[in-house]
Amino acid sequence: MSGAAAIEADTRHAAARPLIARLTGALLRAFPVILVCIAWQIAPTVGLINPDALPPLSSVVTAWWGLLIDGSLVSNGLTSLWEVVAGLGLSIVVGVGSGVLMAWYAPVEAIVSPLMKSLYPMPKSALIPVMILWFGLGPSSKIASIFAGCLLPVVLSSYNGARGVDHTLIWSALGLGASRRRVLWEVVIPSALPEIMAGIRNALAISFILMVAAEFLVGQHGLGYLISFLGDGGVYDAMFAGVLTVSAFGFFADRVYLLFMQRMLRWRE
Amino acid sequence: MAGVSEPGSREAYLTALRVASGIAFFAAWQLTAMSHVFSDFLLPSVPVVFERLWHDLISGDLLYGIVLTLIRTFVGFVLAAVGGIALGVSIARIQLVRWFFDPLVSVGLPMPKIAFLPIFMLWFGVFDTSKVLMVAFSSIFPVIVEAWAGTQNIDKYMTWSAMSLGVDRHRFLWEIALPAALPQVFTGLQVALPIALIVDIVCEMQMGGEGMGGSIMTDMRFADSPGVFAYIIAIAIVGMVLVKAMEIVRRRLLVWHQETQTA
Amino acid sequence: MAGISFREVRHTYRPPRGKPVLALEGVSLDVKDREFLALLGPSGCGKSTLLYLLGGFIPVESGAITVGGKPVAGPSPERGIVFQHFALFPWKTVRQNILYGLEKQGMPKPEREKRTQEFVELVHLKGFEDSYPSQLSGGMRQRVAIARTLAVEPEILLMDEPFGALDAQTRALMHEELLAIMRRAPKTVVFVTHDVREAVYLADRVAVMSARPGRVKEIVDTKFKSNARGEELLQTREFADKVDHLWKLVRDEAIRAQGTRE
């Protein structure tokens, strides 16, 4: 199985053990991260690394706290969150619908599928300038960029998931008297769900990348803009705090989604 | 459909379909542009964009930009490939390395590594070094993950056969483990290359200068929409060529592999 | 001298997650030199584990396994092994797979090329020397695996349900090929299977193993008095009786094994 799937399997196994074992396990696993944090604190403090280039962890934490209190973290965070939710949400609605329909209705597939496969290797971030031309400097261009970038992975995984449904399942349902419409909703989509959800997880990661990239380039608000602004202003400890916040944001979004996915796919072995 | 079952004609059929859908796409674009639902600025017509593309091609600007972008992408990619494979294989085979890097990799994988761009700019300046390192940093993760999994999941019985036939411990890695892991390692590389291109373009867009990313941002700032569209098409073509190239390399390198045989 | 001796071999299987399980409980058994012994038993009875211990792939924790008087201390070309799923090196051609063991032995080039060609012909794969395993059928792959193992001329041949992944017709053909090879160059063979007829047909003696934790339940002599071969032999009364006898022994253990399936 792929590396990412192996890591996912490990996460699943870990979730099954009793709480104390899980906590100790988690602590042991986190130890290298803790080591890195300790190194981060000591090295700049004793001058091993230039503290202007890498502020010690303590001042980054302090700066982070400052950003939190003065509200800039929250307000920019909400803007970024909104962009991701809107862009990703739209791509899921349109993408899953298109992908499944393409798999189900052959004429649609013949036209759209080759185009889709050709466009897939297109670097999604290149669409950002067009979106800016079309939607201006505000959040709309970011949402449009995220939508455009996430659409294809979602469509593709929905299409592959729906196409890969075991024919015998479909035939059994039809044989039991279900209409084609019902089969689509009650057999095809649930069977395709694992692959669709995996595609959405992928799109989630892409949405974060596009959100940050777009906000860096032309931002007026949002976490990417905040980081850029702090960097331009030379406030490096706050800049690091911002970077860590966005990274943590991306990490937790993935973890939360993973839990959600595992719940939805409980029936899978 | 008659004759589609033979591999040669099937390939031809698929290619024809691709070309047809490409033409349909550009036709739809042109029709929309001509209907003037959107202004010429928002959606320039196809001939205007292609004329621009041609103009940049002849003047040499386009090729120069492509070459620069590709060089940065490749250097970063090679760094990620070498480092990622070395690290992935070490994680699979050495307990201590695994203990240290496992959490770092799991945490790092879902993070938007592009967020670190300002840090890289702070440390390495606004020229090629920071771009290349940013590319390497972003694309190393999938390589590590696949190299790790590929080395870890080698068939136990094949390993035992090799041991029974007399392989010694030191040669085992090169003679057995790496060839066996190659399919999965190469998959990691195939995932990493498009990432490398995307990240490089974003870096160029952010830092400016020459290269496709810088050019497209310049055109955007000058509200030169045919230029922006022209560069998107150029970037899309470069992306497609890279992916296709990797597929061809895979087929030759892994000619022995199950998938290649059944394709 | 390649007589094998198992003395009170015990083995506990320790999975990375979960409780340890006693796989083998005090197995004692002697295999004579040049004898074809089958290990027969239901799934999970530990017969493959016993084979892997003999091969030196798993360390012996309790008890002793000796070959020609010397204890087993790790894998060696003297105890060649053939696995159910072939375990060929997929990136090497047929020829390169067979060459591998010979290269490890440091055999000089002309000699090993010659030896490889001999064994390619022995298993009737002439013309396929430069094919990759993925281009071959299951039966052909298993023949490559056998050729690869035999090329290094082991004294003992270990076979772990080698024909289990093949269809019935191919399996029957492979039985004949294996017997032909053994007639040309007899070796000590330890053959693991759960197929009673296969065990009776191929082996000189069959050791029936109990359900987990495995021990040797009974050893049955399966040398045939009749001179019939192949199809003829399968039709004789003698064959049917022996199969019947062994099937009764195995059936109880198979039922017991079903009950303890986790």
C-alpha cells in the first residue's frame, strides 16, 4: 500500500488501544518533536544560530500570544478559514456531482474525461493570477483559486470511485427491482465513498496551499497576508508565529478530517 | 466499437478523443469570447492569446522563462529525490532513524509547506537559492513516504530466498531491497515532480524576476490579460510534458513490472 | 550425510500487536537422508513454521534442529527453499534469477552460464531465458523458482506448499516434473502441504500434524509396493487406502482447527 495509506493504517490501529496506552504512546511519538523544540530554544539563545534569523521559541510563543490578544490572529484566521471552506465546499459540491455523473452517463464521460485527464498535470497555482484579474484583490479571488485548484482532484476521485464500483453490486440491486436513479444514490455513491473521501482529503491539502500562496501574492487579509506583512515589517518572531499557526491549522484540519473520514467509513475493513 | 480492442487502435482512439476534446475546449472558449458576455479584458479571444504566445516564443522570452523555471524545478527536485530516498530507506531500515523521523514526517506531510516561504526568503534571500530549497523542502515529503513504504514492505519470502541463496548483509540493500522498492519509490518521484513545479512557480510569482512565475505576475500587474492567459497555457503545457516524461521513464525503467506488462 | 533431526521443538508466535500464540509444541521427528517427507496438516498447525525453523529463517527458541549432526544457524544454500508464491526477483529475467545463487557462490562466469542453461532446460523453460516473471504463467514461475533453488545444488530441498497457487491441471504436471527431477538427482525433501492426495503421491513418508499448537500426531509410510506410475498409480487400491487412512487422521485436526480460528 502507498506510504500515506500505511501512515493512515497506523493511525487507525493507534486509535483502537486503551486511553492510557494511547497517551503514553502519543508522548513517546512526540518526543522527537519535543527535542526539536528544545533545540529551537537553546540554539538561538546561546548564539549558535543568529537570533535575528531564527528567534528563540520563547519569543515566538510570546509574539504568538500577542497576535492572539490583539485580535489579528483571529480575524485573519477567520478570513482564511472562510476562503478554504467556501472554495473547498464549492469544489466538493460541483466536483462530486460532476465526477459521479460522468461515470454514470457515458456520453458525458466521452466528452469531459479526456479533457480532464489532460488538464490534471496543470500546476494549479498558475491559475491564481487569472483569478486575481477576474475577481480582484479580495477574498473572492482566493476562493475562486481554491475552487479551481481543488475541482479536478475531487472530480477525478469521484469519477474513479464511481467507475470502480463492483458491477455485481449494481446488478444485484437492479435485479432486486431498484430503479437506475435509486441505484445511483443507494449503491454507487456509498461504494464510491472511500475513494471520494480520499480525494477530498487530497483537495483539503491543496486548498491550504492555494490559500496561503494566493494570500502571499496579493493579499489584503488572511493568515498568508499576515505572515507576509509581518515579514516585510521585520517583525520576525511574529512572522514565525504566523507560519506555525498556518502549519498547525493545516495539520489539524487534516487530522480532524481523517477522524471524520474514519467514522463515515466505519464499515470498511 | 469495432477495432477498439486492439492495443494500437485503442491508443489511437484515445489520442483522437483527447485532441477532439482539446479542440472542443478551445472552440467553447472562442465562442464565449466572441459572444462578449465577458469583456475582452476578462476573456481575450483565442487568436489574441495564441498570437501573444507565438510572439513571446519568437522573441525568446518564453523559452528563457521556461528554461529558468525548469532548471530551478529540477535542481530542487533532484535534491528532494536524493535526500528523500536516502532518508526514506534509512527510516525503513534503522530503528533509531525511524523513531526520530516518523513523527516529524507525519506532522510535516499535511502542512502547507508553502507557508514557510517567508522564512526561506529571510534565510536565503530572494534569488535562486531560496526557490530551489523551498522546492526541495516541499517535494521531499512524498518521496520519503513512498521510499519508506517501498523498502519496508518488501516481500518477506523474496528476502528469505535471497538469504537462502547466500546474499550477504552488506550487498542486500543494493542487490535486493532497492530494486524491489523501485516501483513505489518511482511513484513517490512522480508525485513529487508536479509539486516541485507548482512550488517553484509560486516562489517565482512571489519573488519576481525571470521565469514563468515572475513573468505571469508582471503581466498581471500590467493588466495584460492576453499575456496572463498565454503564460497559463505555456505552464500547462510544461506541466503536461513533465508528467508524460515521467510516465515514459517509468515504463522503460520498470519494464519488468506487473503493471507495465498488463498495460 | 543430510539427515535431519528435530528434538522437542517449540515455537511461540509473537505478533507486533496482540497476544503471543504457541505455534509448535514439542515436535520431534527424524528425516532420513534422501527421504521425501511430507508435513501434512490443517491451516495454522505450524507446518510452515517448522519448515522456516529448519531453513534458518526463524531462530529456534526451544528444542534443537540439526542437519547432519550440526545445529541450524541461519539460512544457507545447503537448505534450498521454494515458496508457494514463487518469491522470484521480479526485476531479473529467468536466467538472471537462476544465476543469482551461482553468483553468490563465486562460481566463475563460463561455468555458471553453463549451469544456468542446464537448469533452464531441466525445468523445460528453454526459450524463456530472457523473459521476466511477470510475463510467465504461474506454473512457469514456479519452475523458475525450483530451477533457481536447485541450481546451487542444495543437499536438502524445502518446499512450502509450492503448488498451492497453481490450478489443478498445472499442479498435476508439476508433480510429475518434480518426481522426474528427484529421480535424476535424489535429495532430502521436506514438503509442506495440506493436500492429502499430493502428500501420499509424492512422499515416502507423511508426518501428520495436529491442529495448533502443532505436534506430530502420526507418521505414515507412503512408499508404494505397486510399480504403477502417474495416472495408473492414482487409480490403485493401495493409493486409495492410504489416502483414506491419512484423511481420517487429518480430518479431526481440520475440524479442531476450524474451531480455534481467531
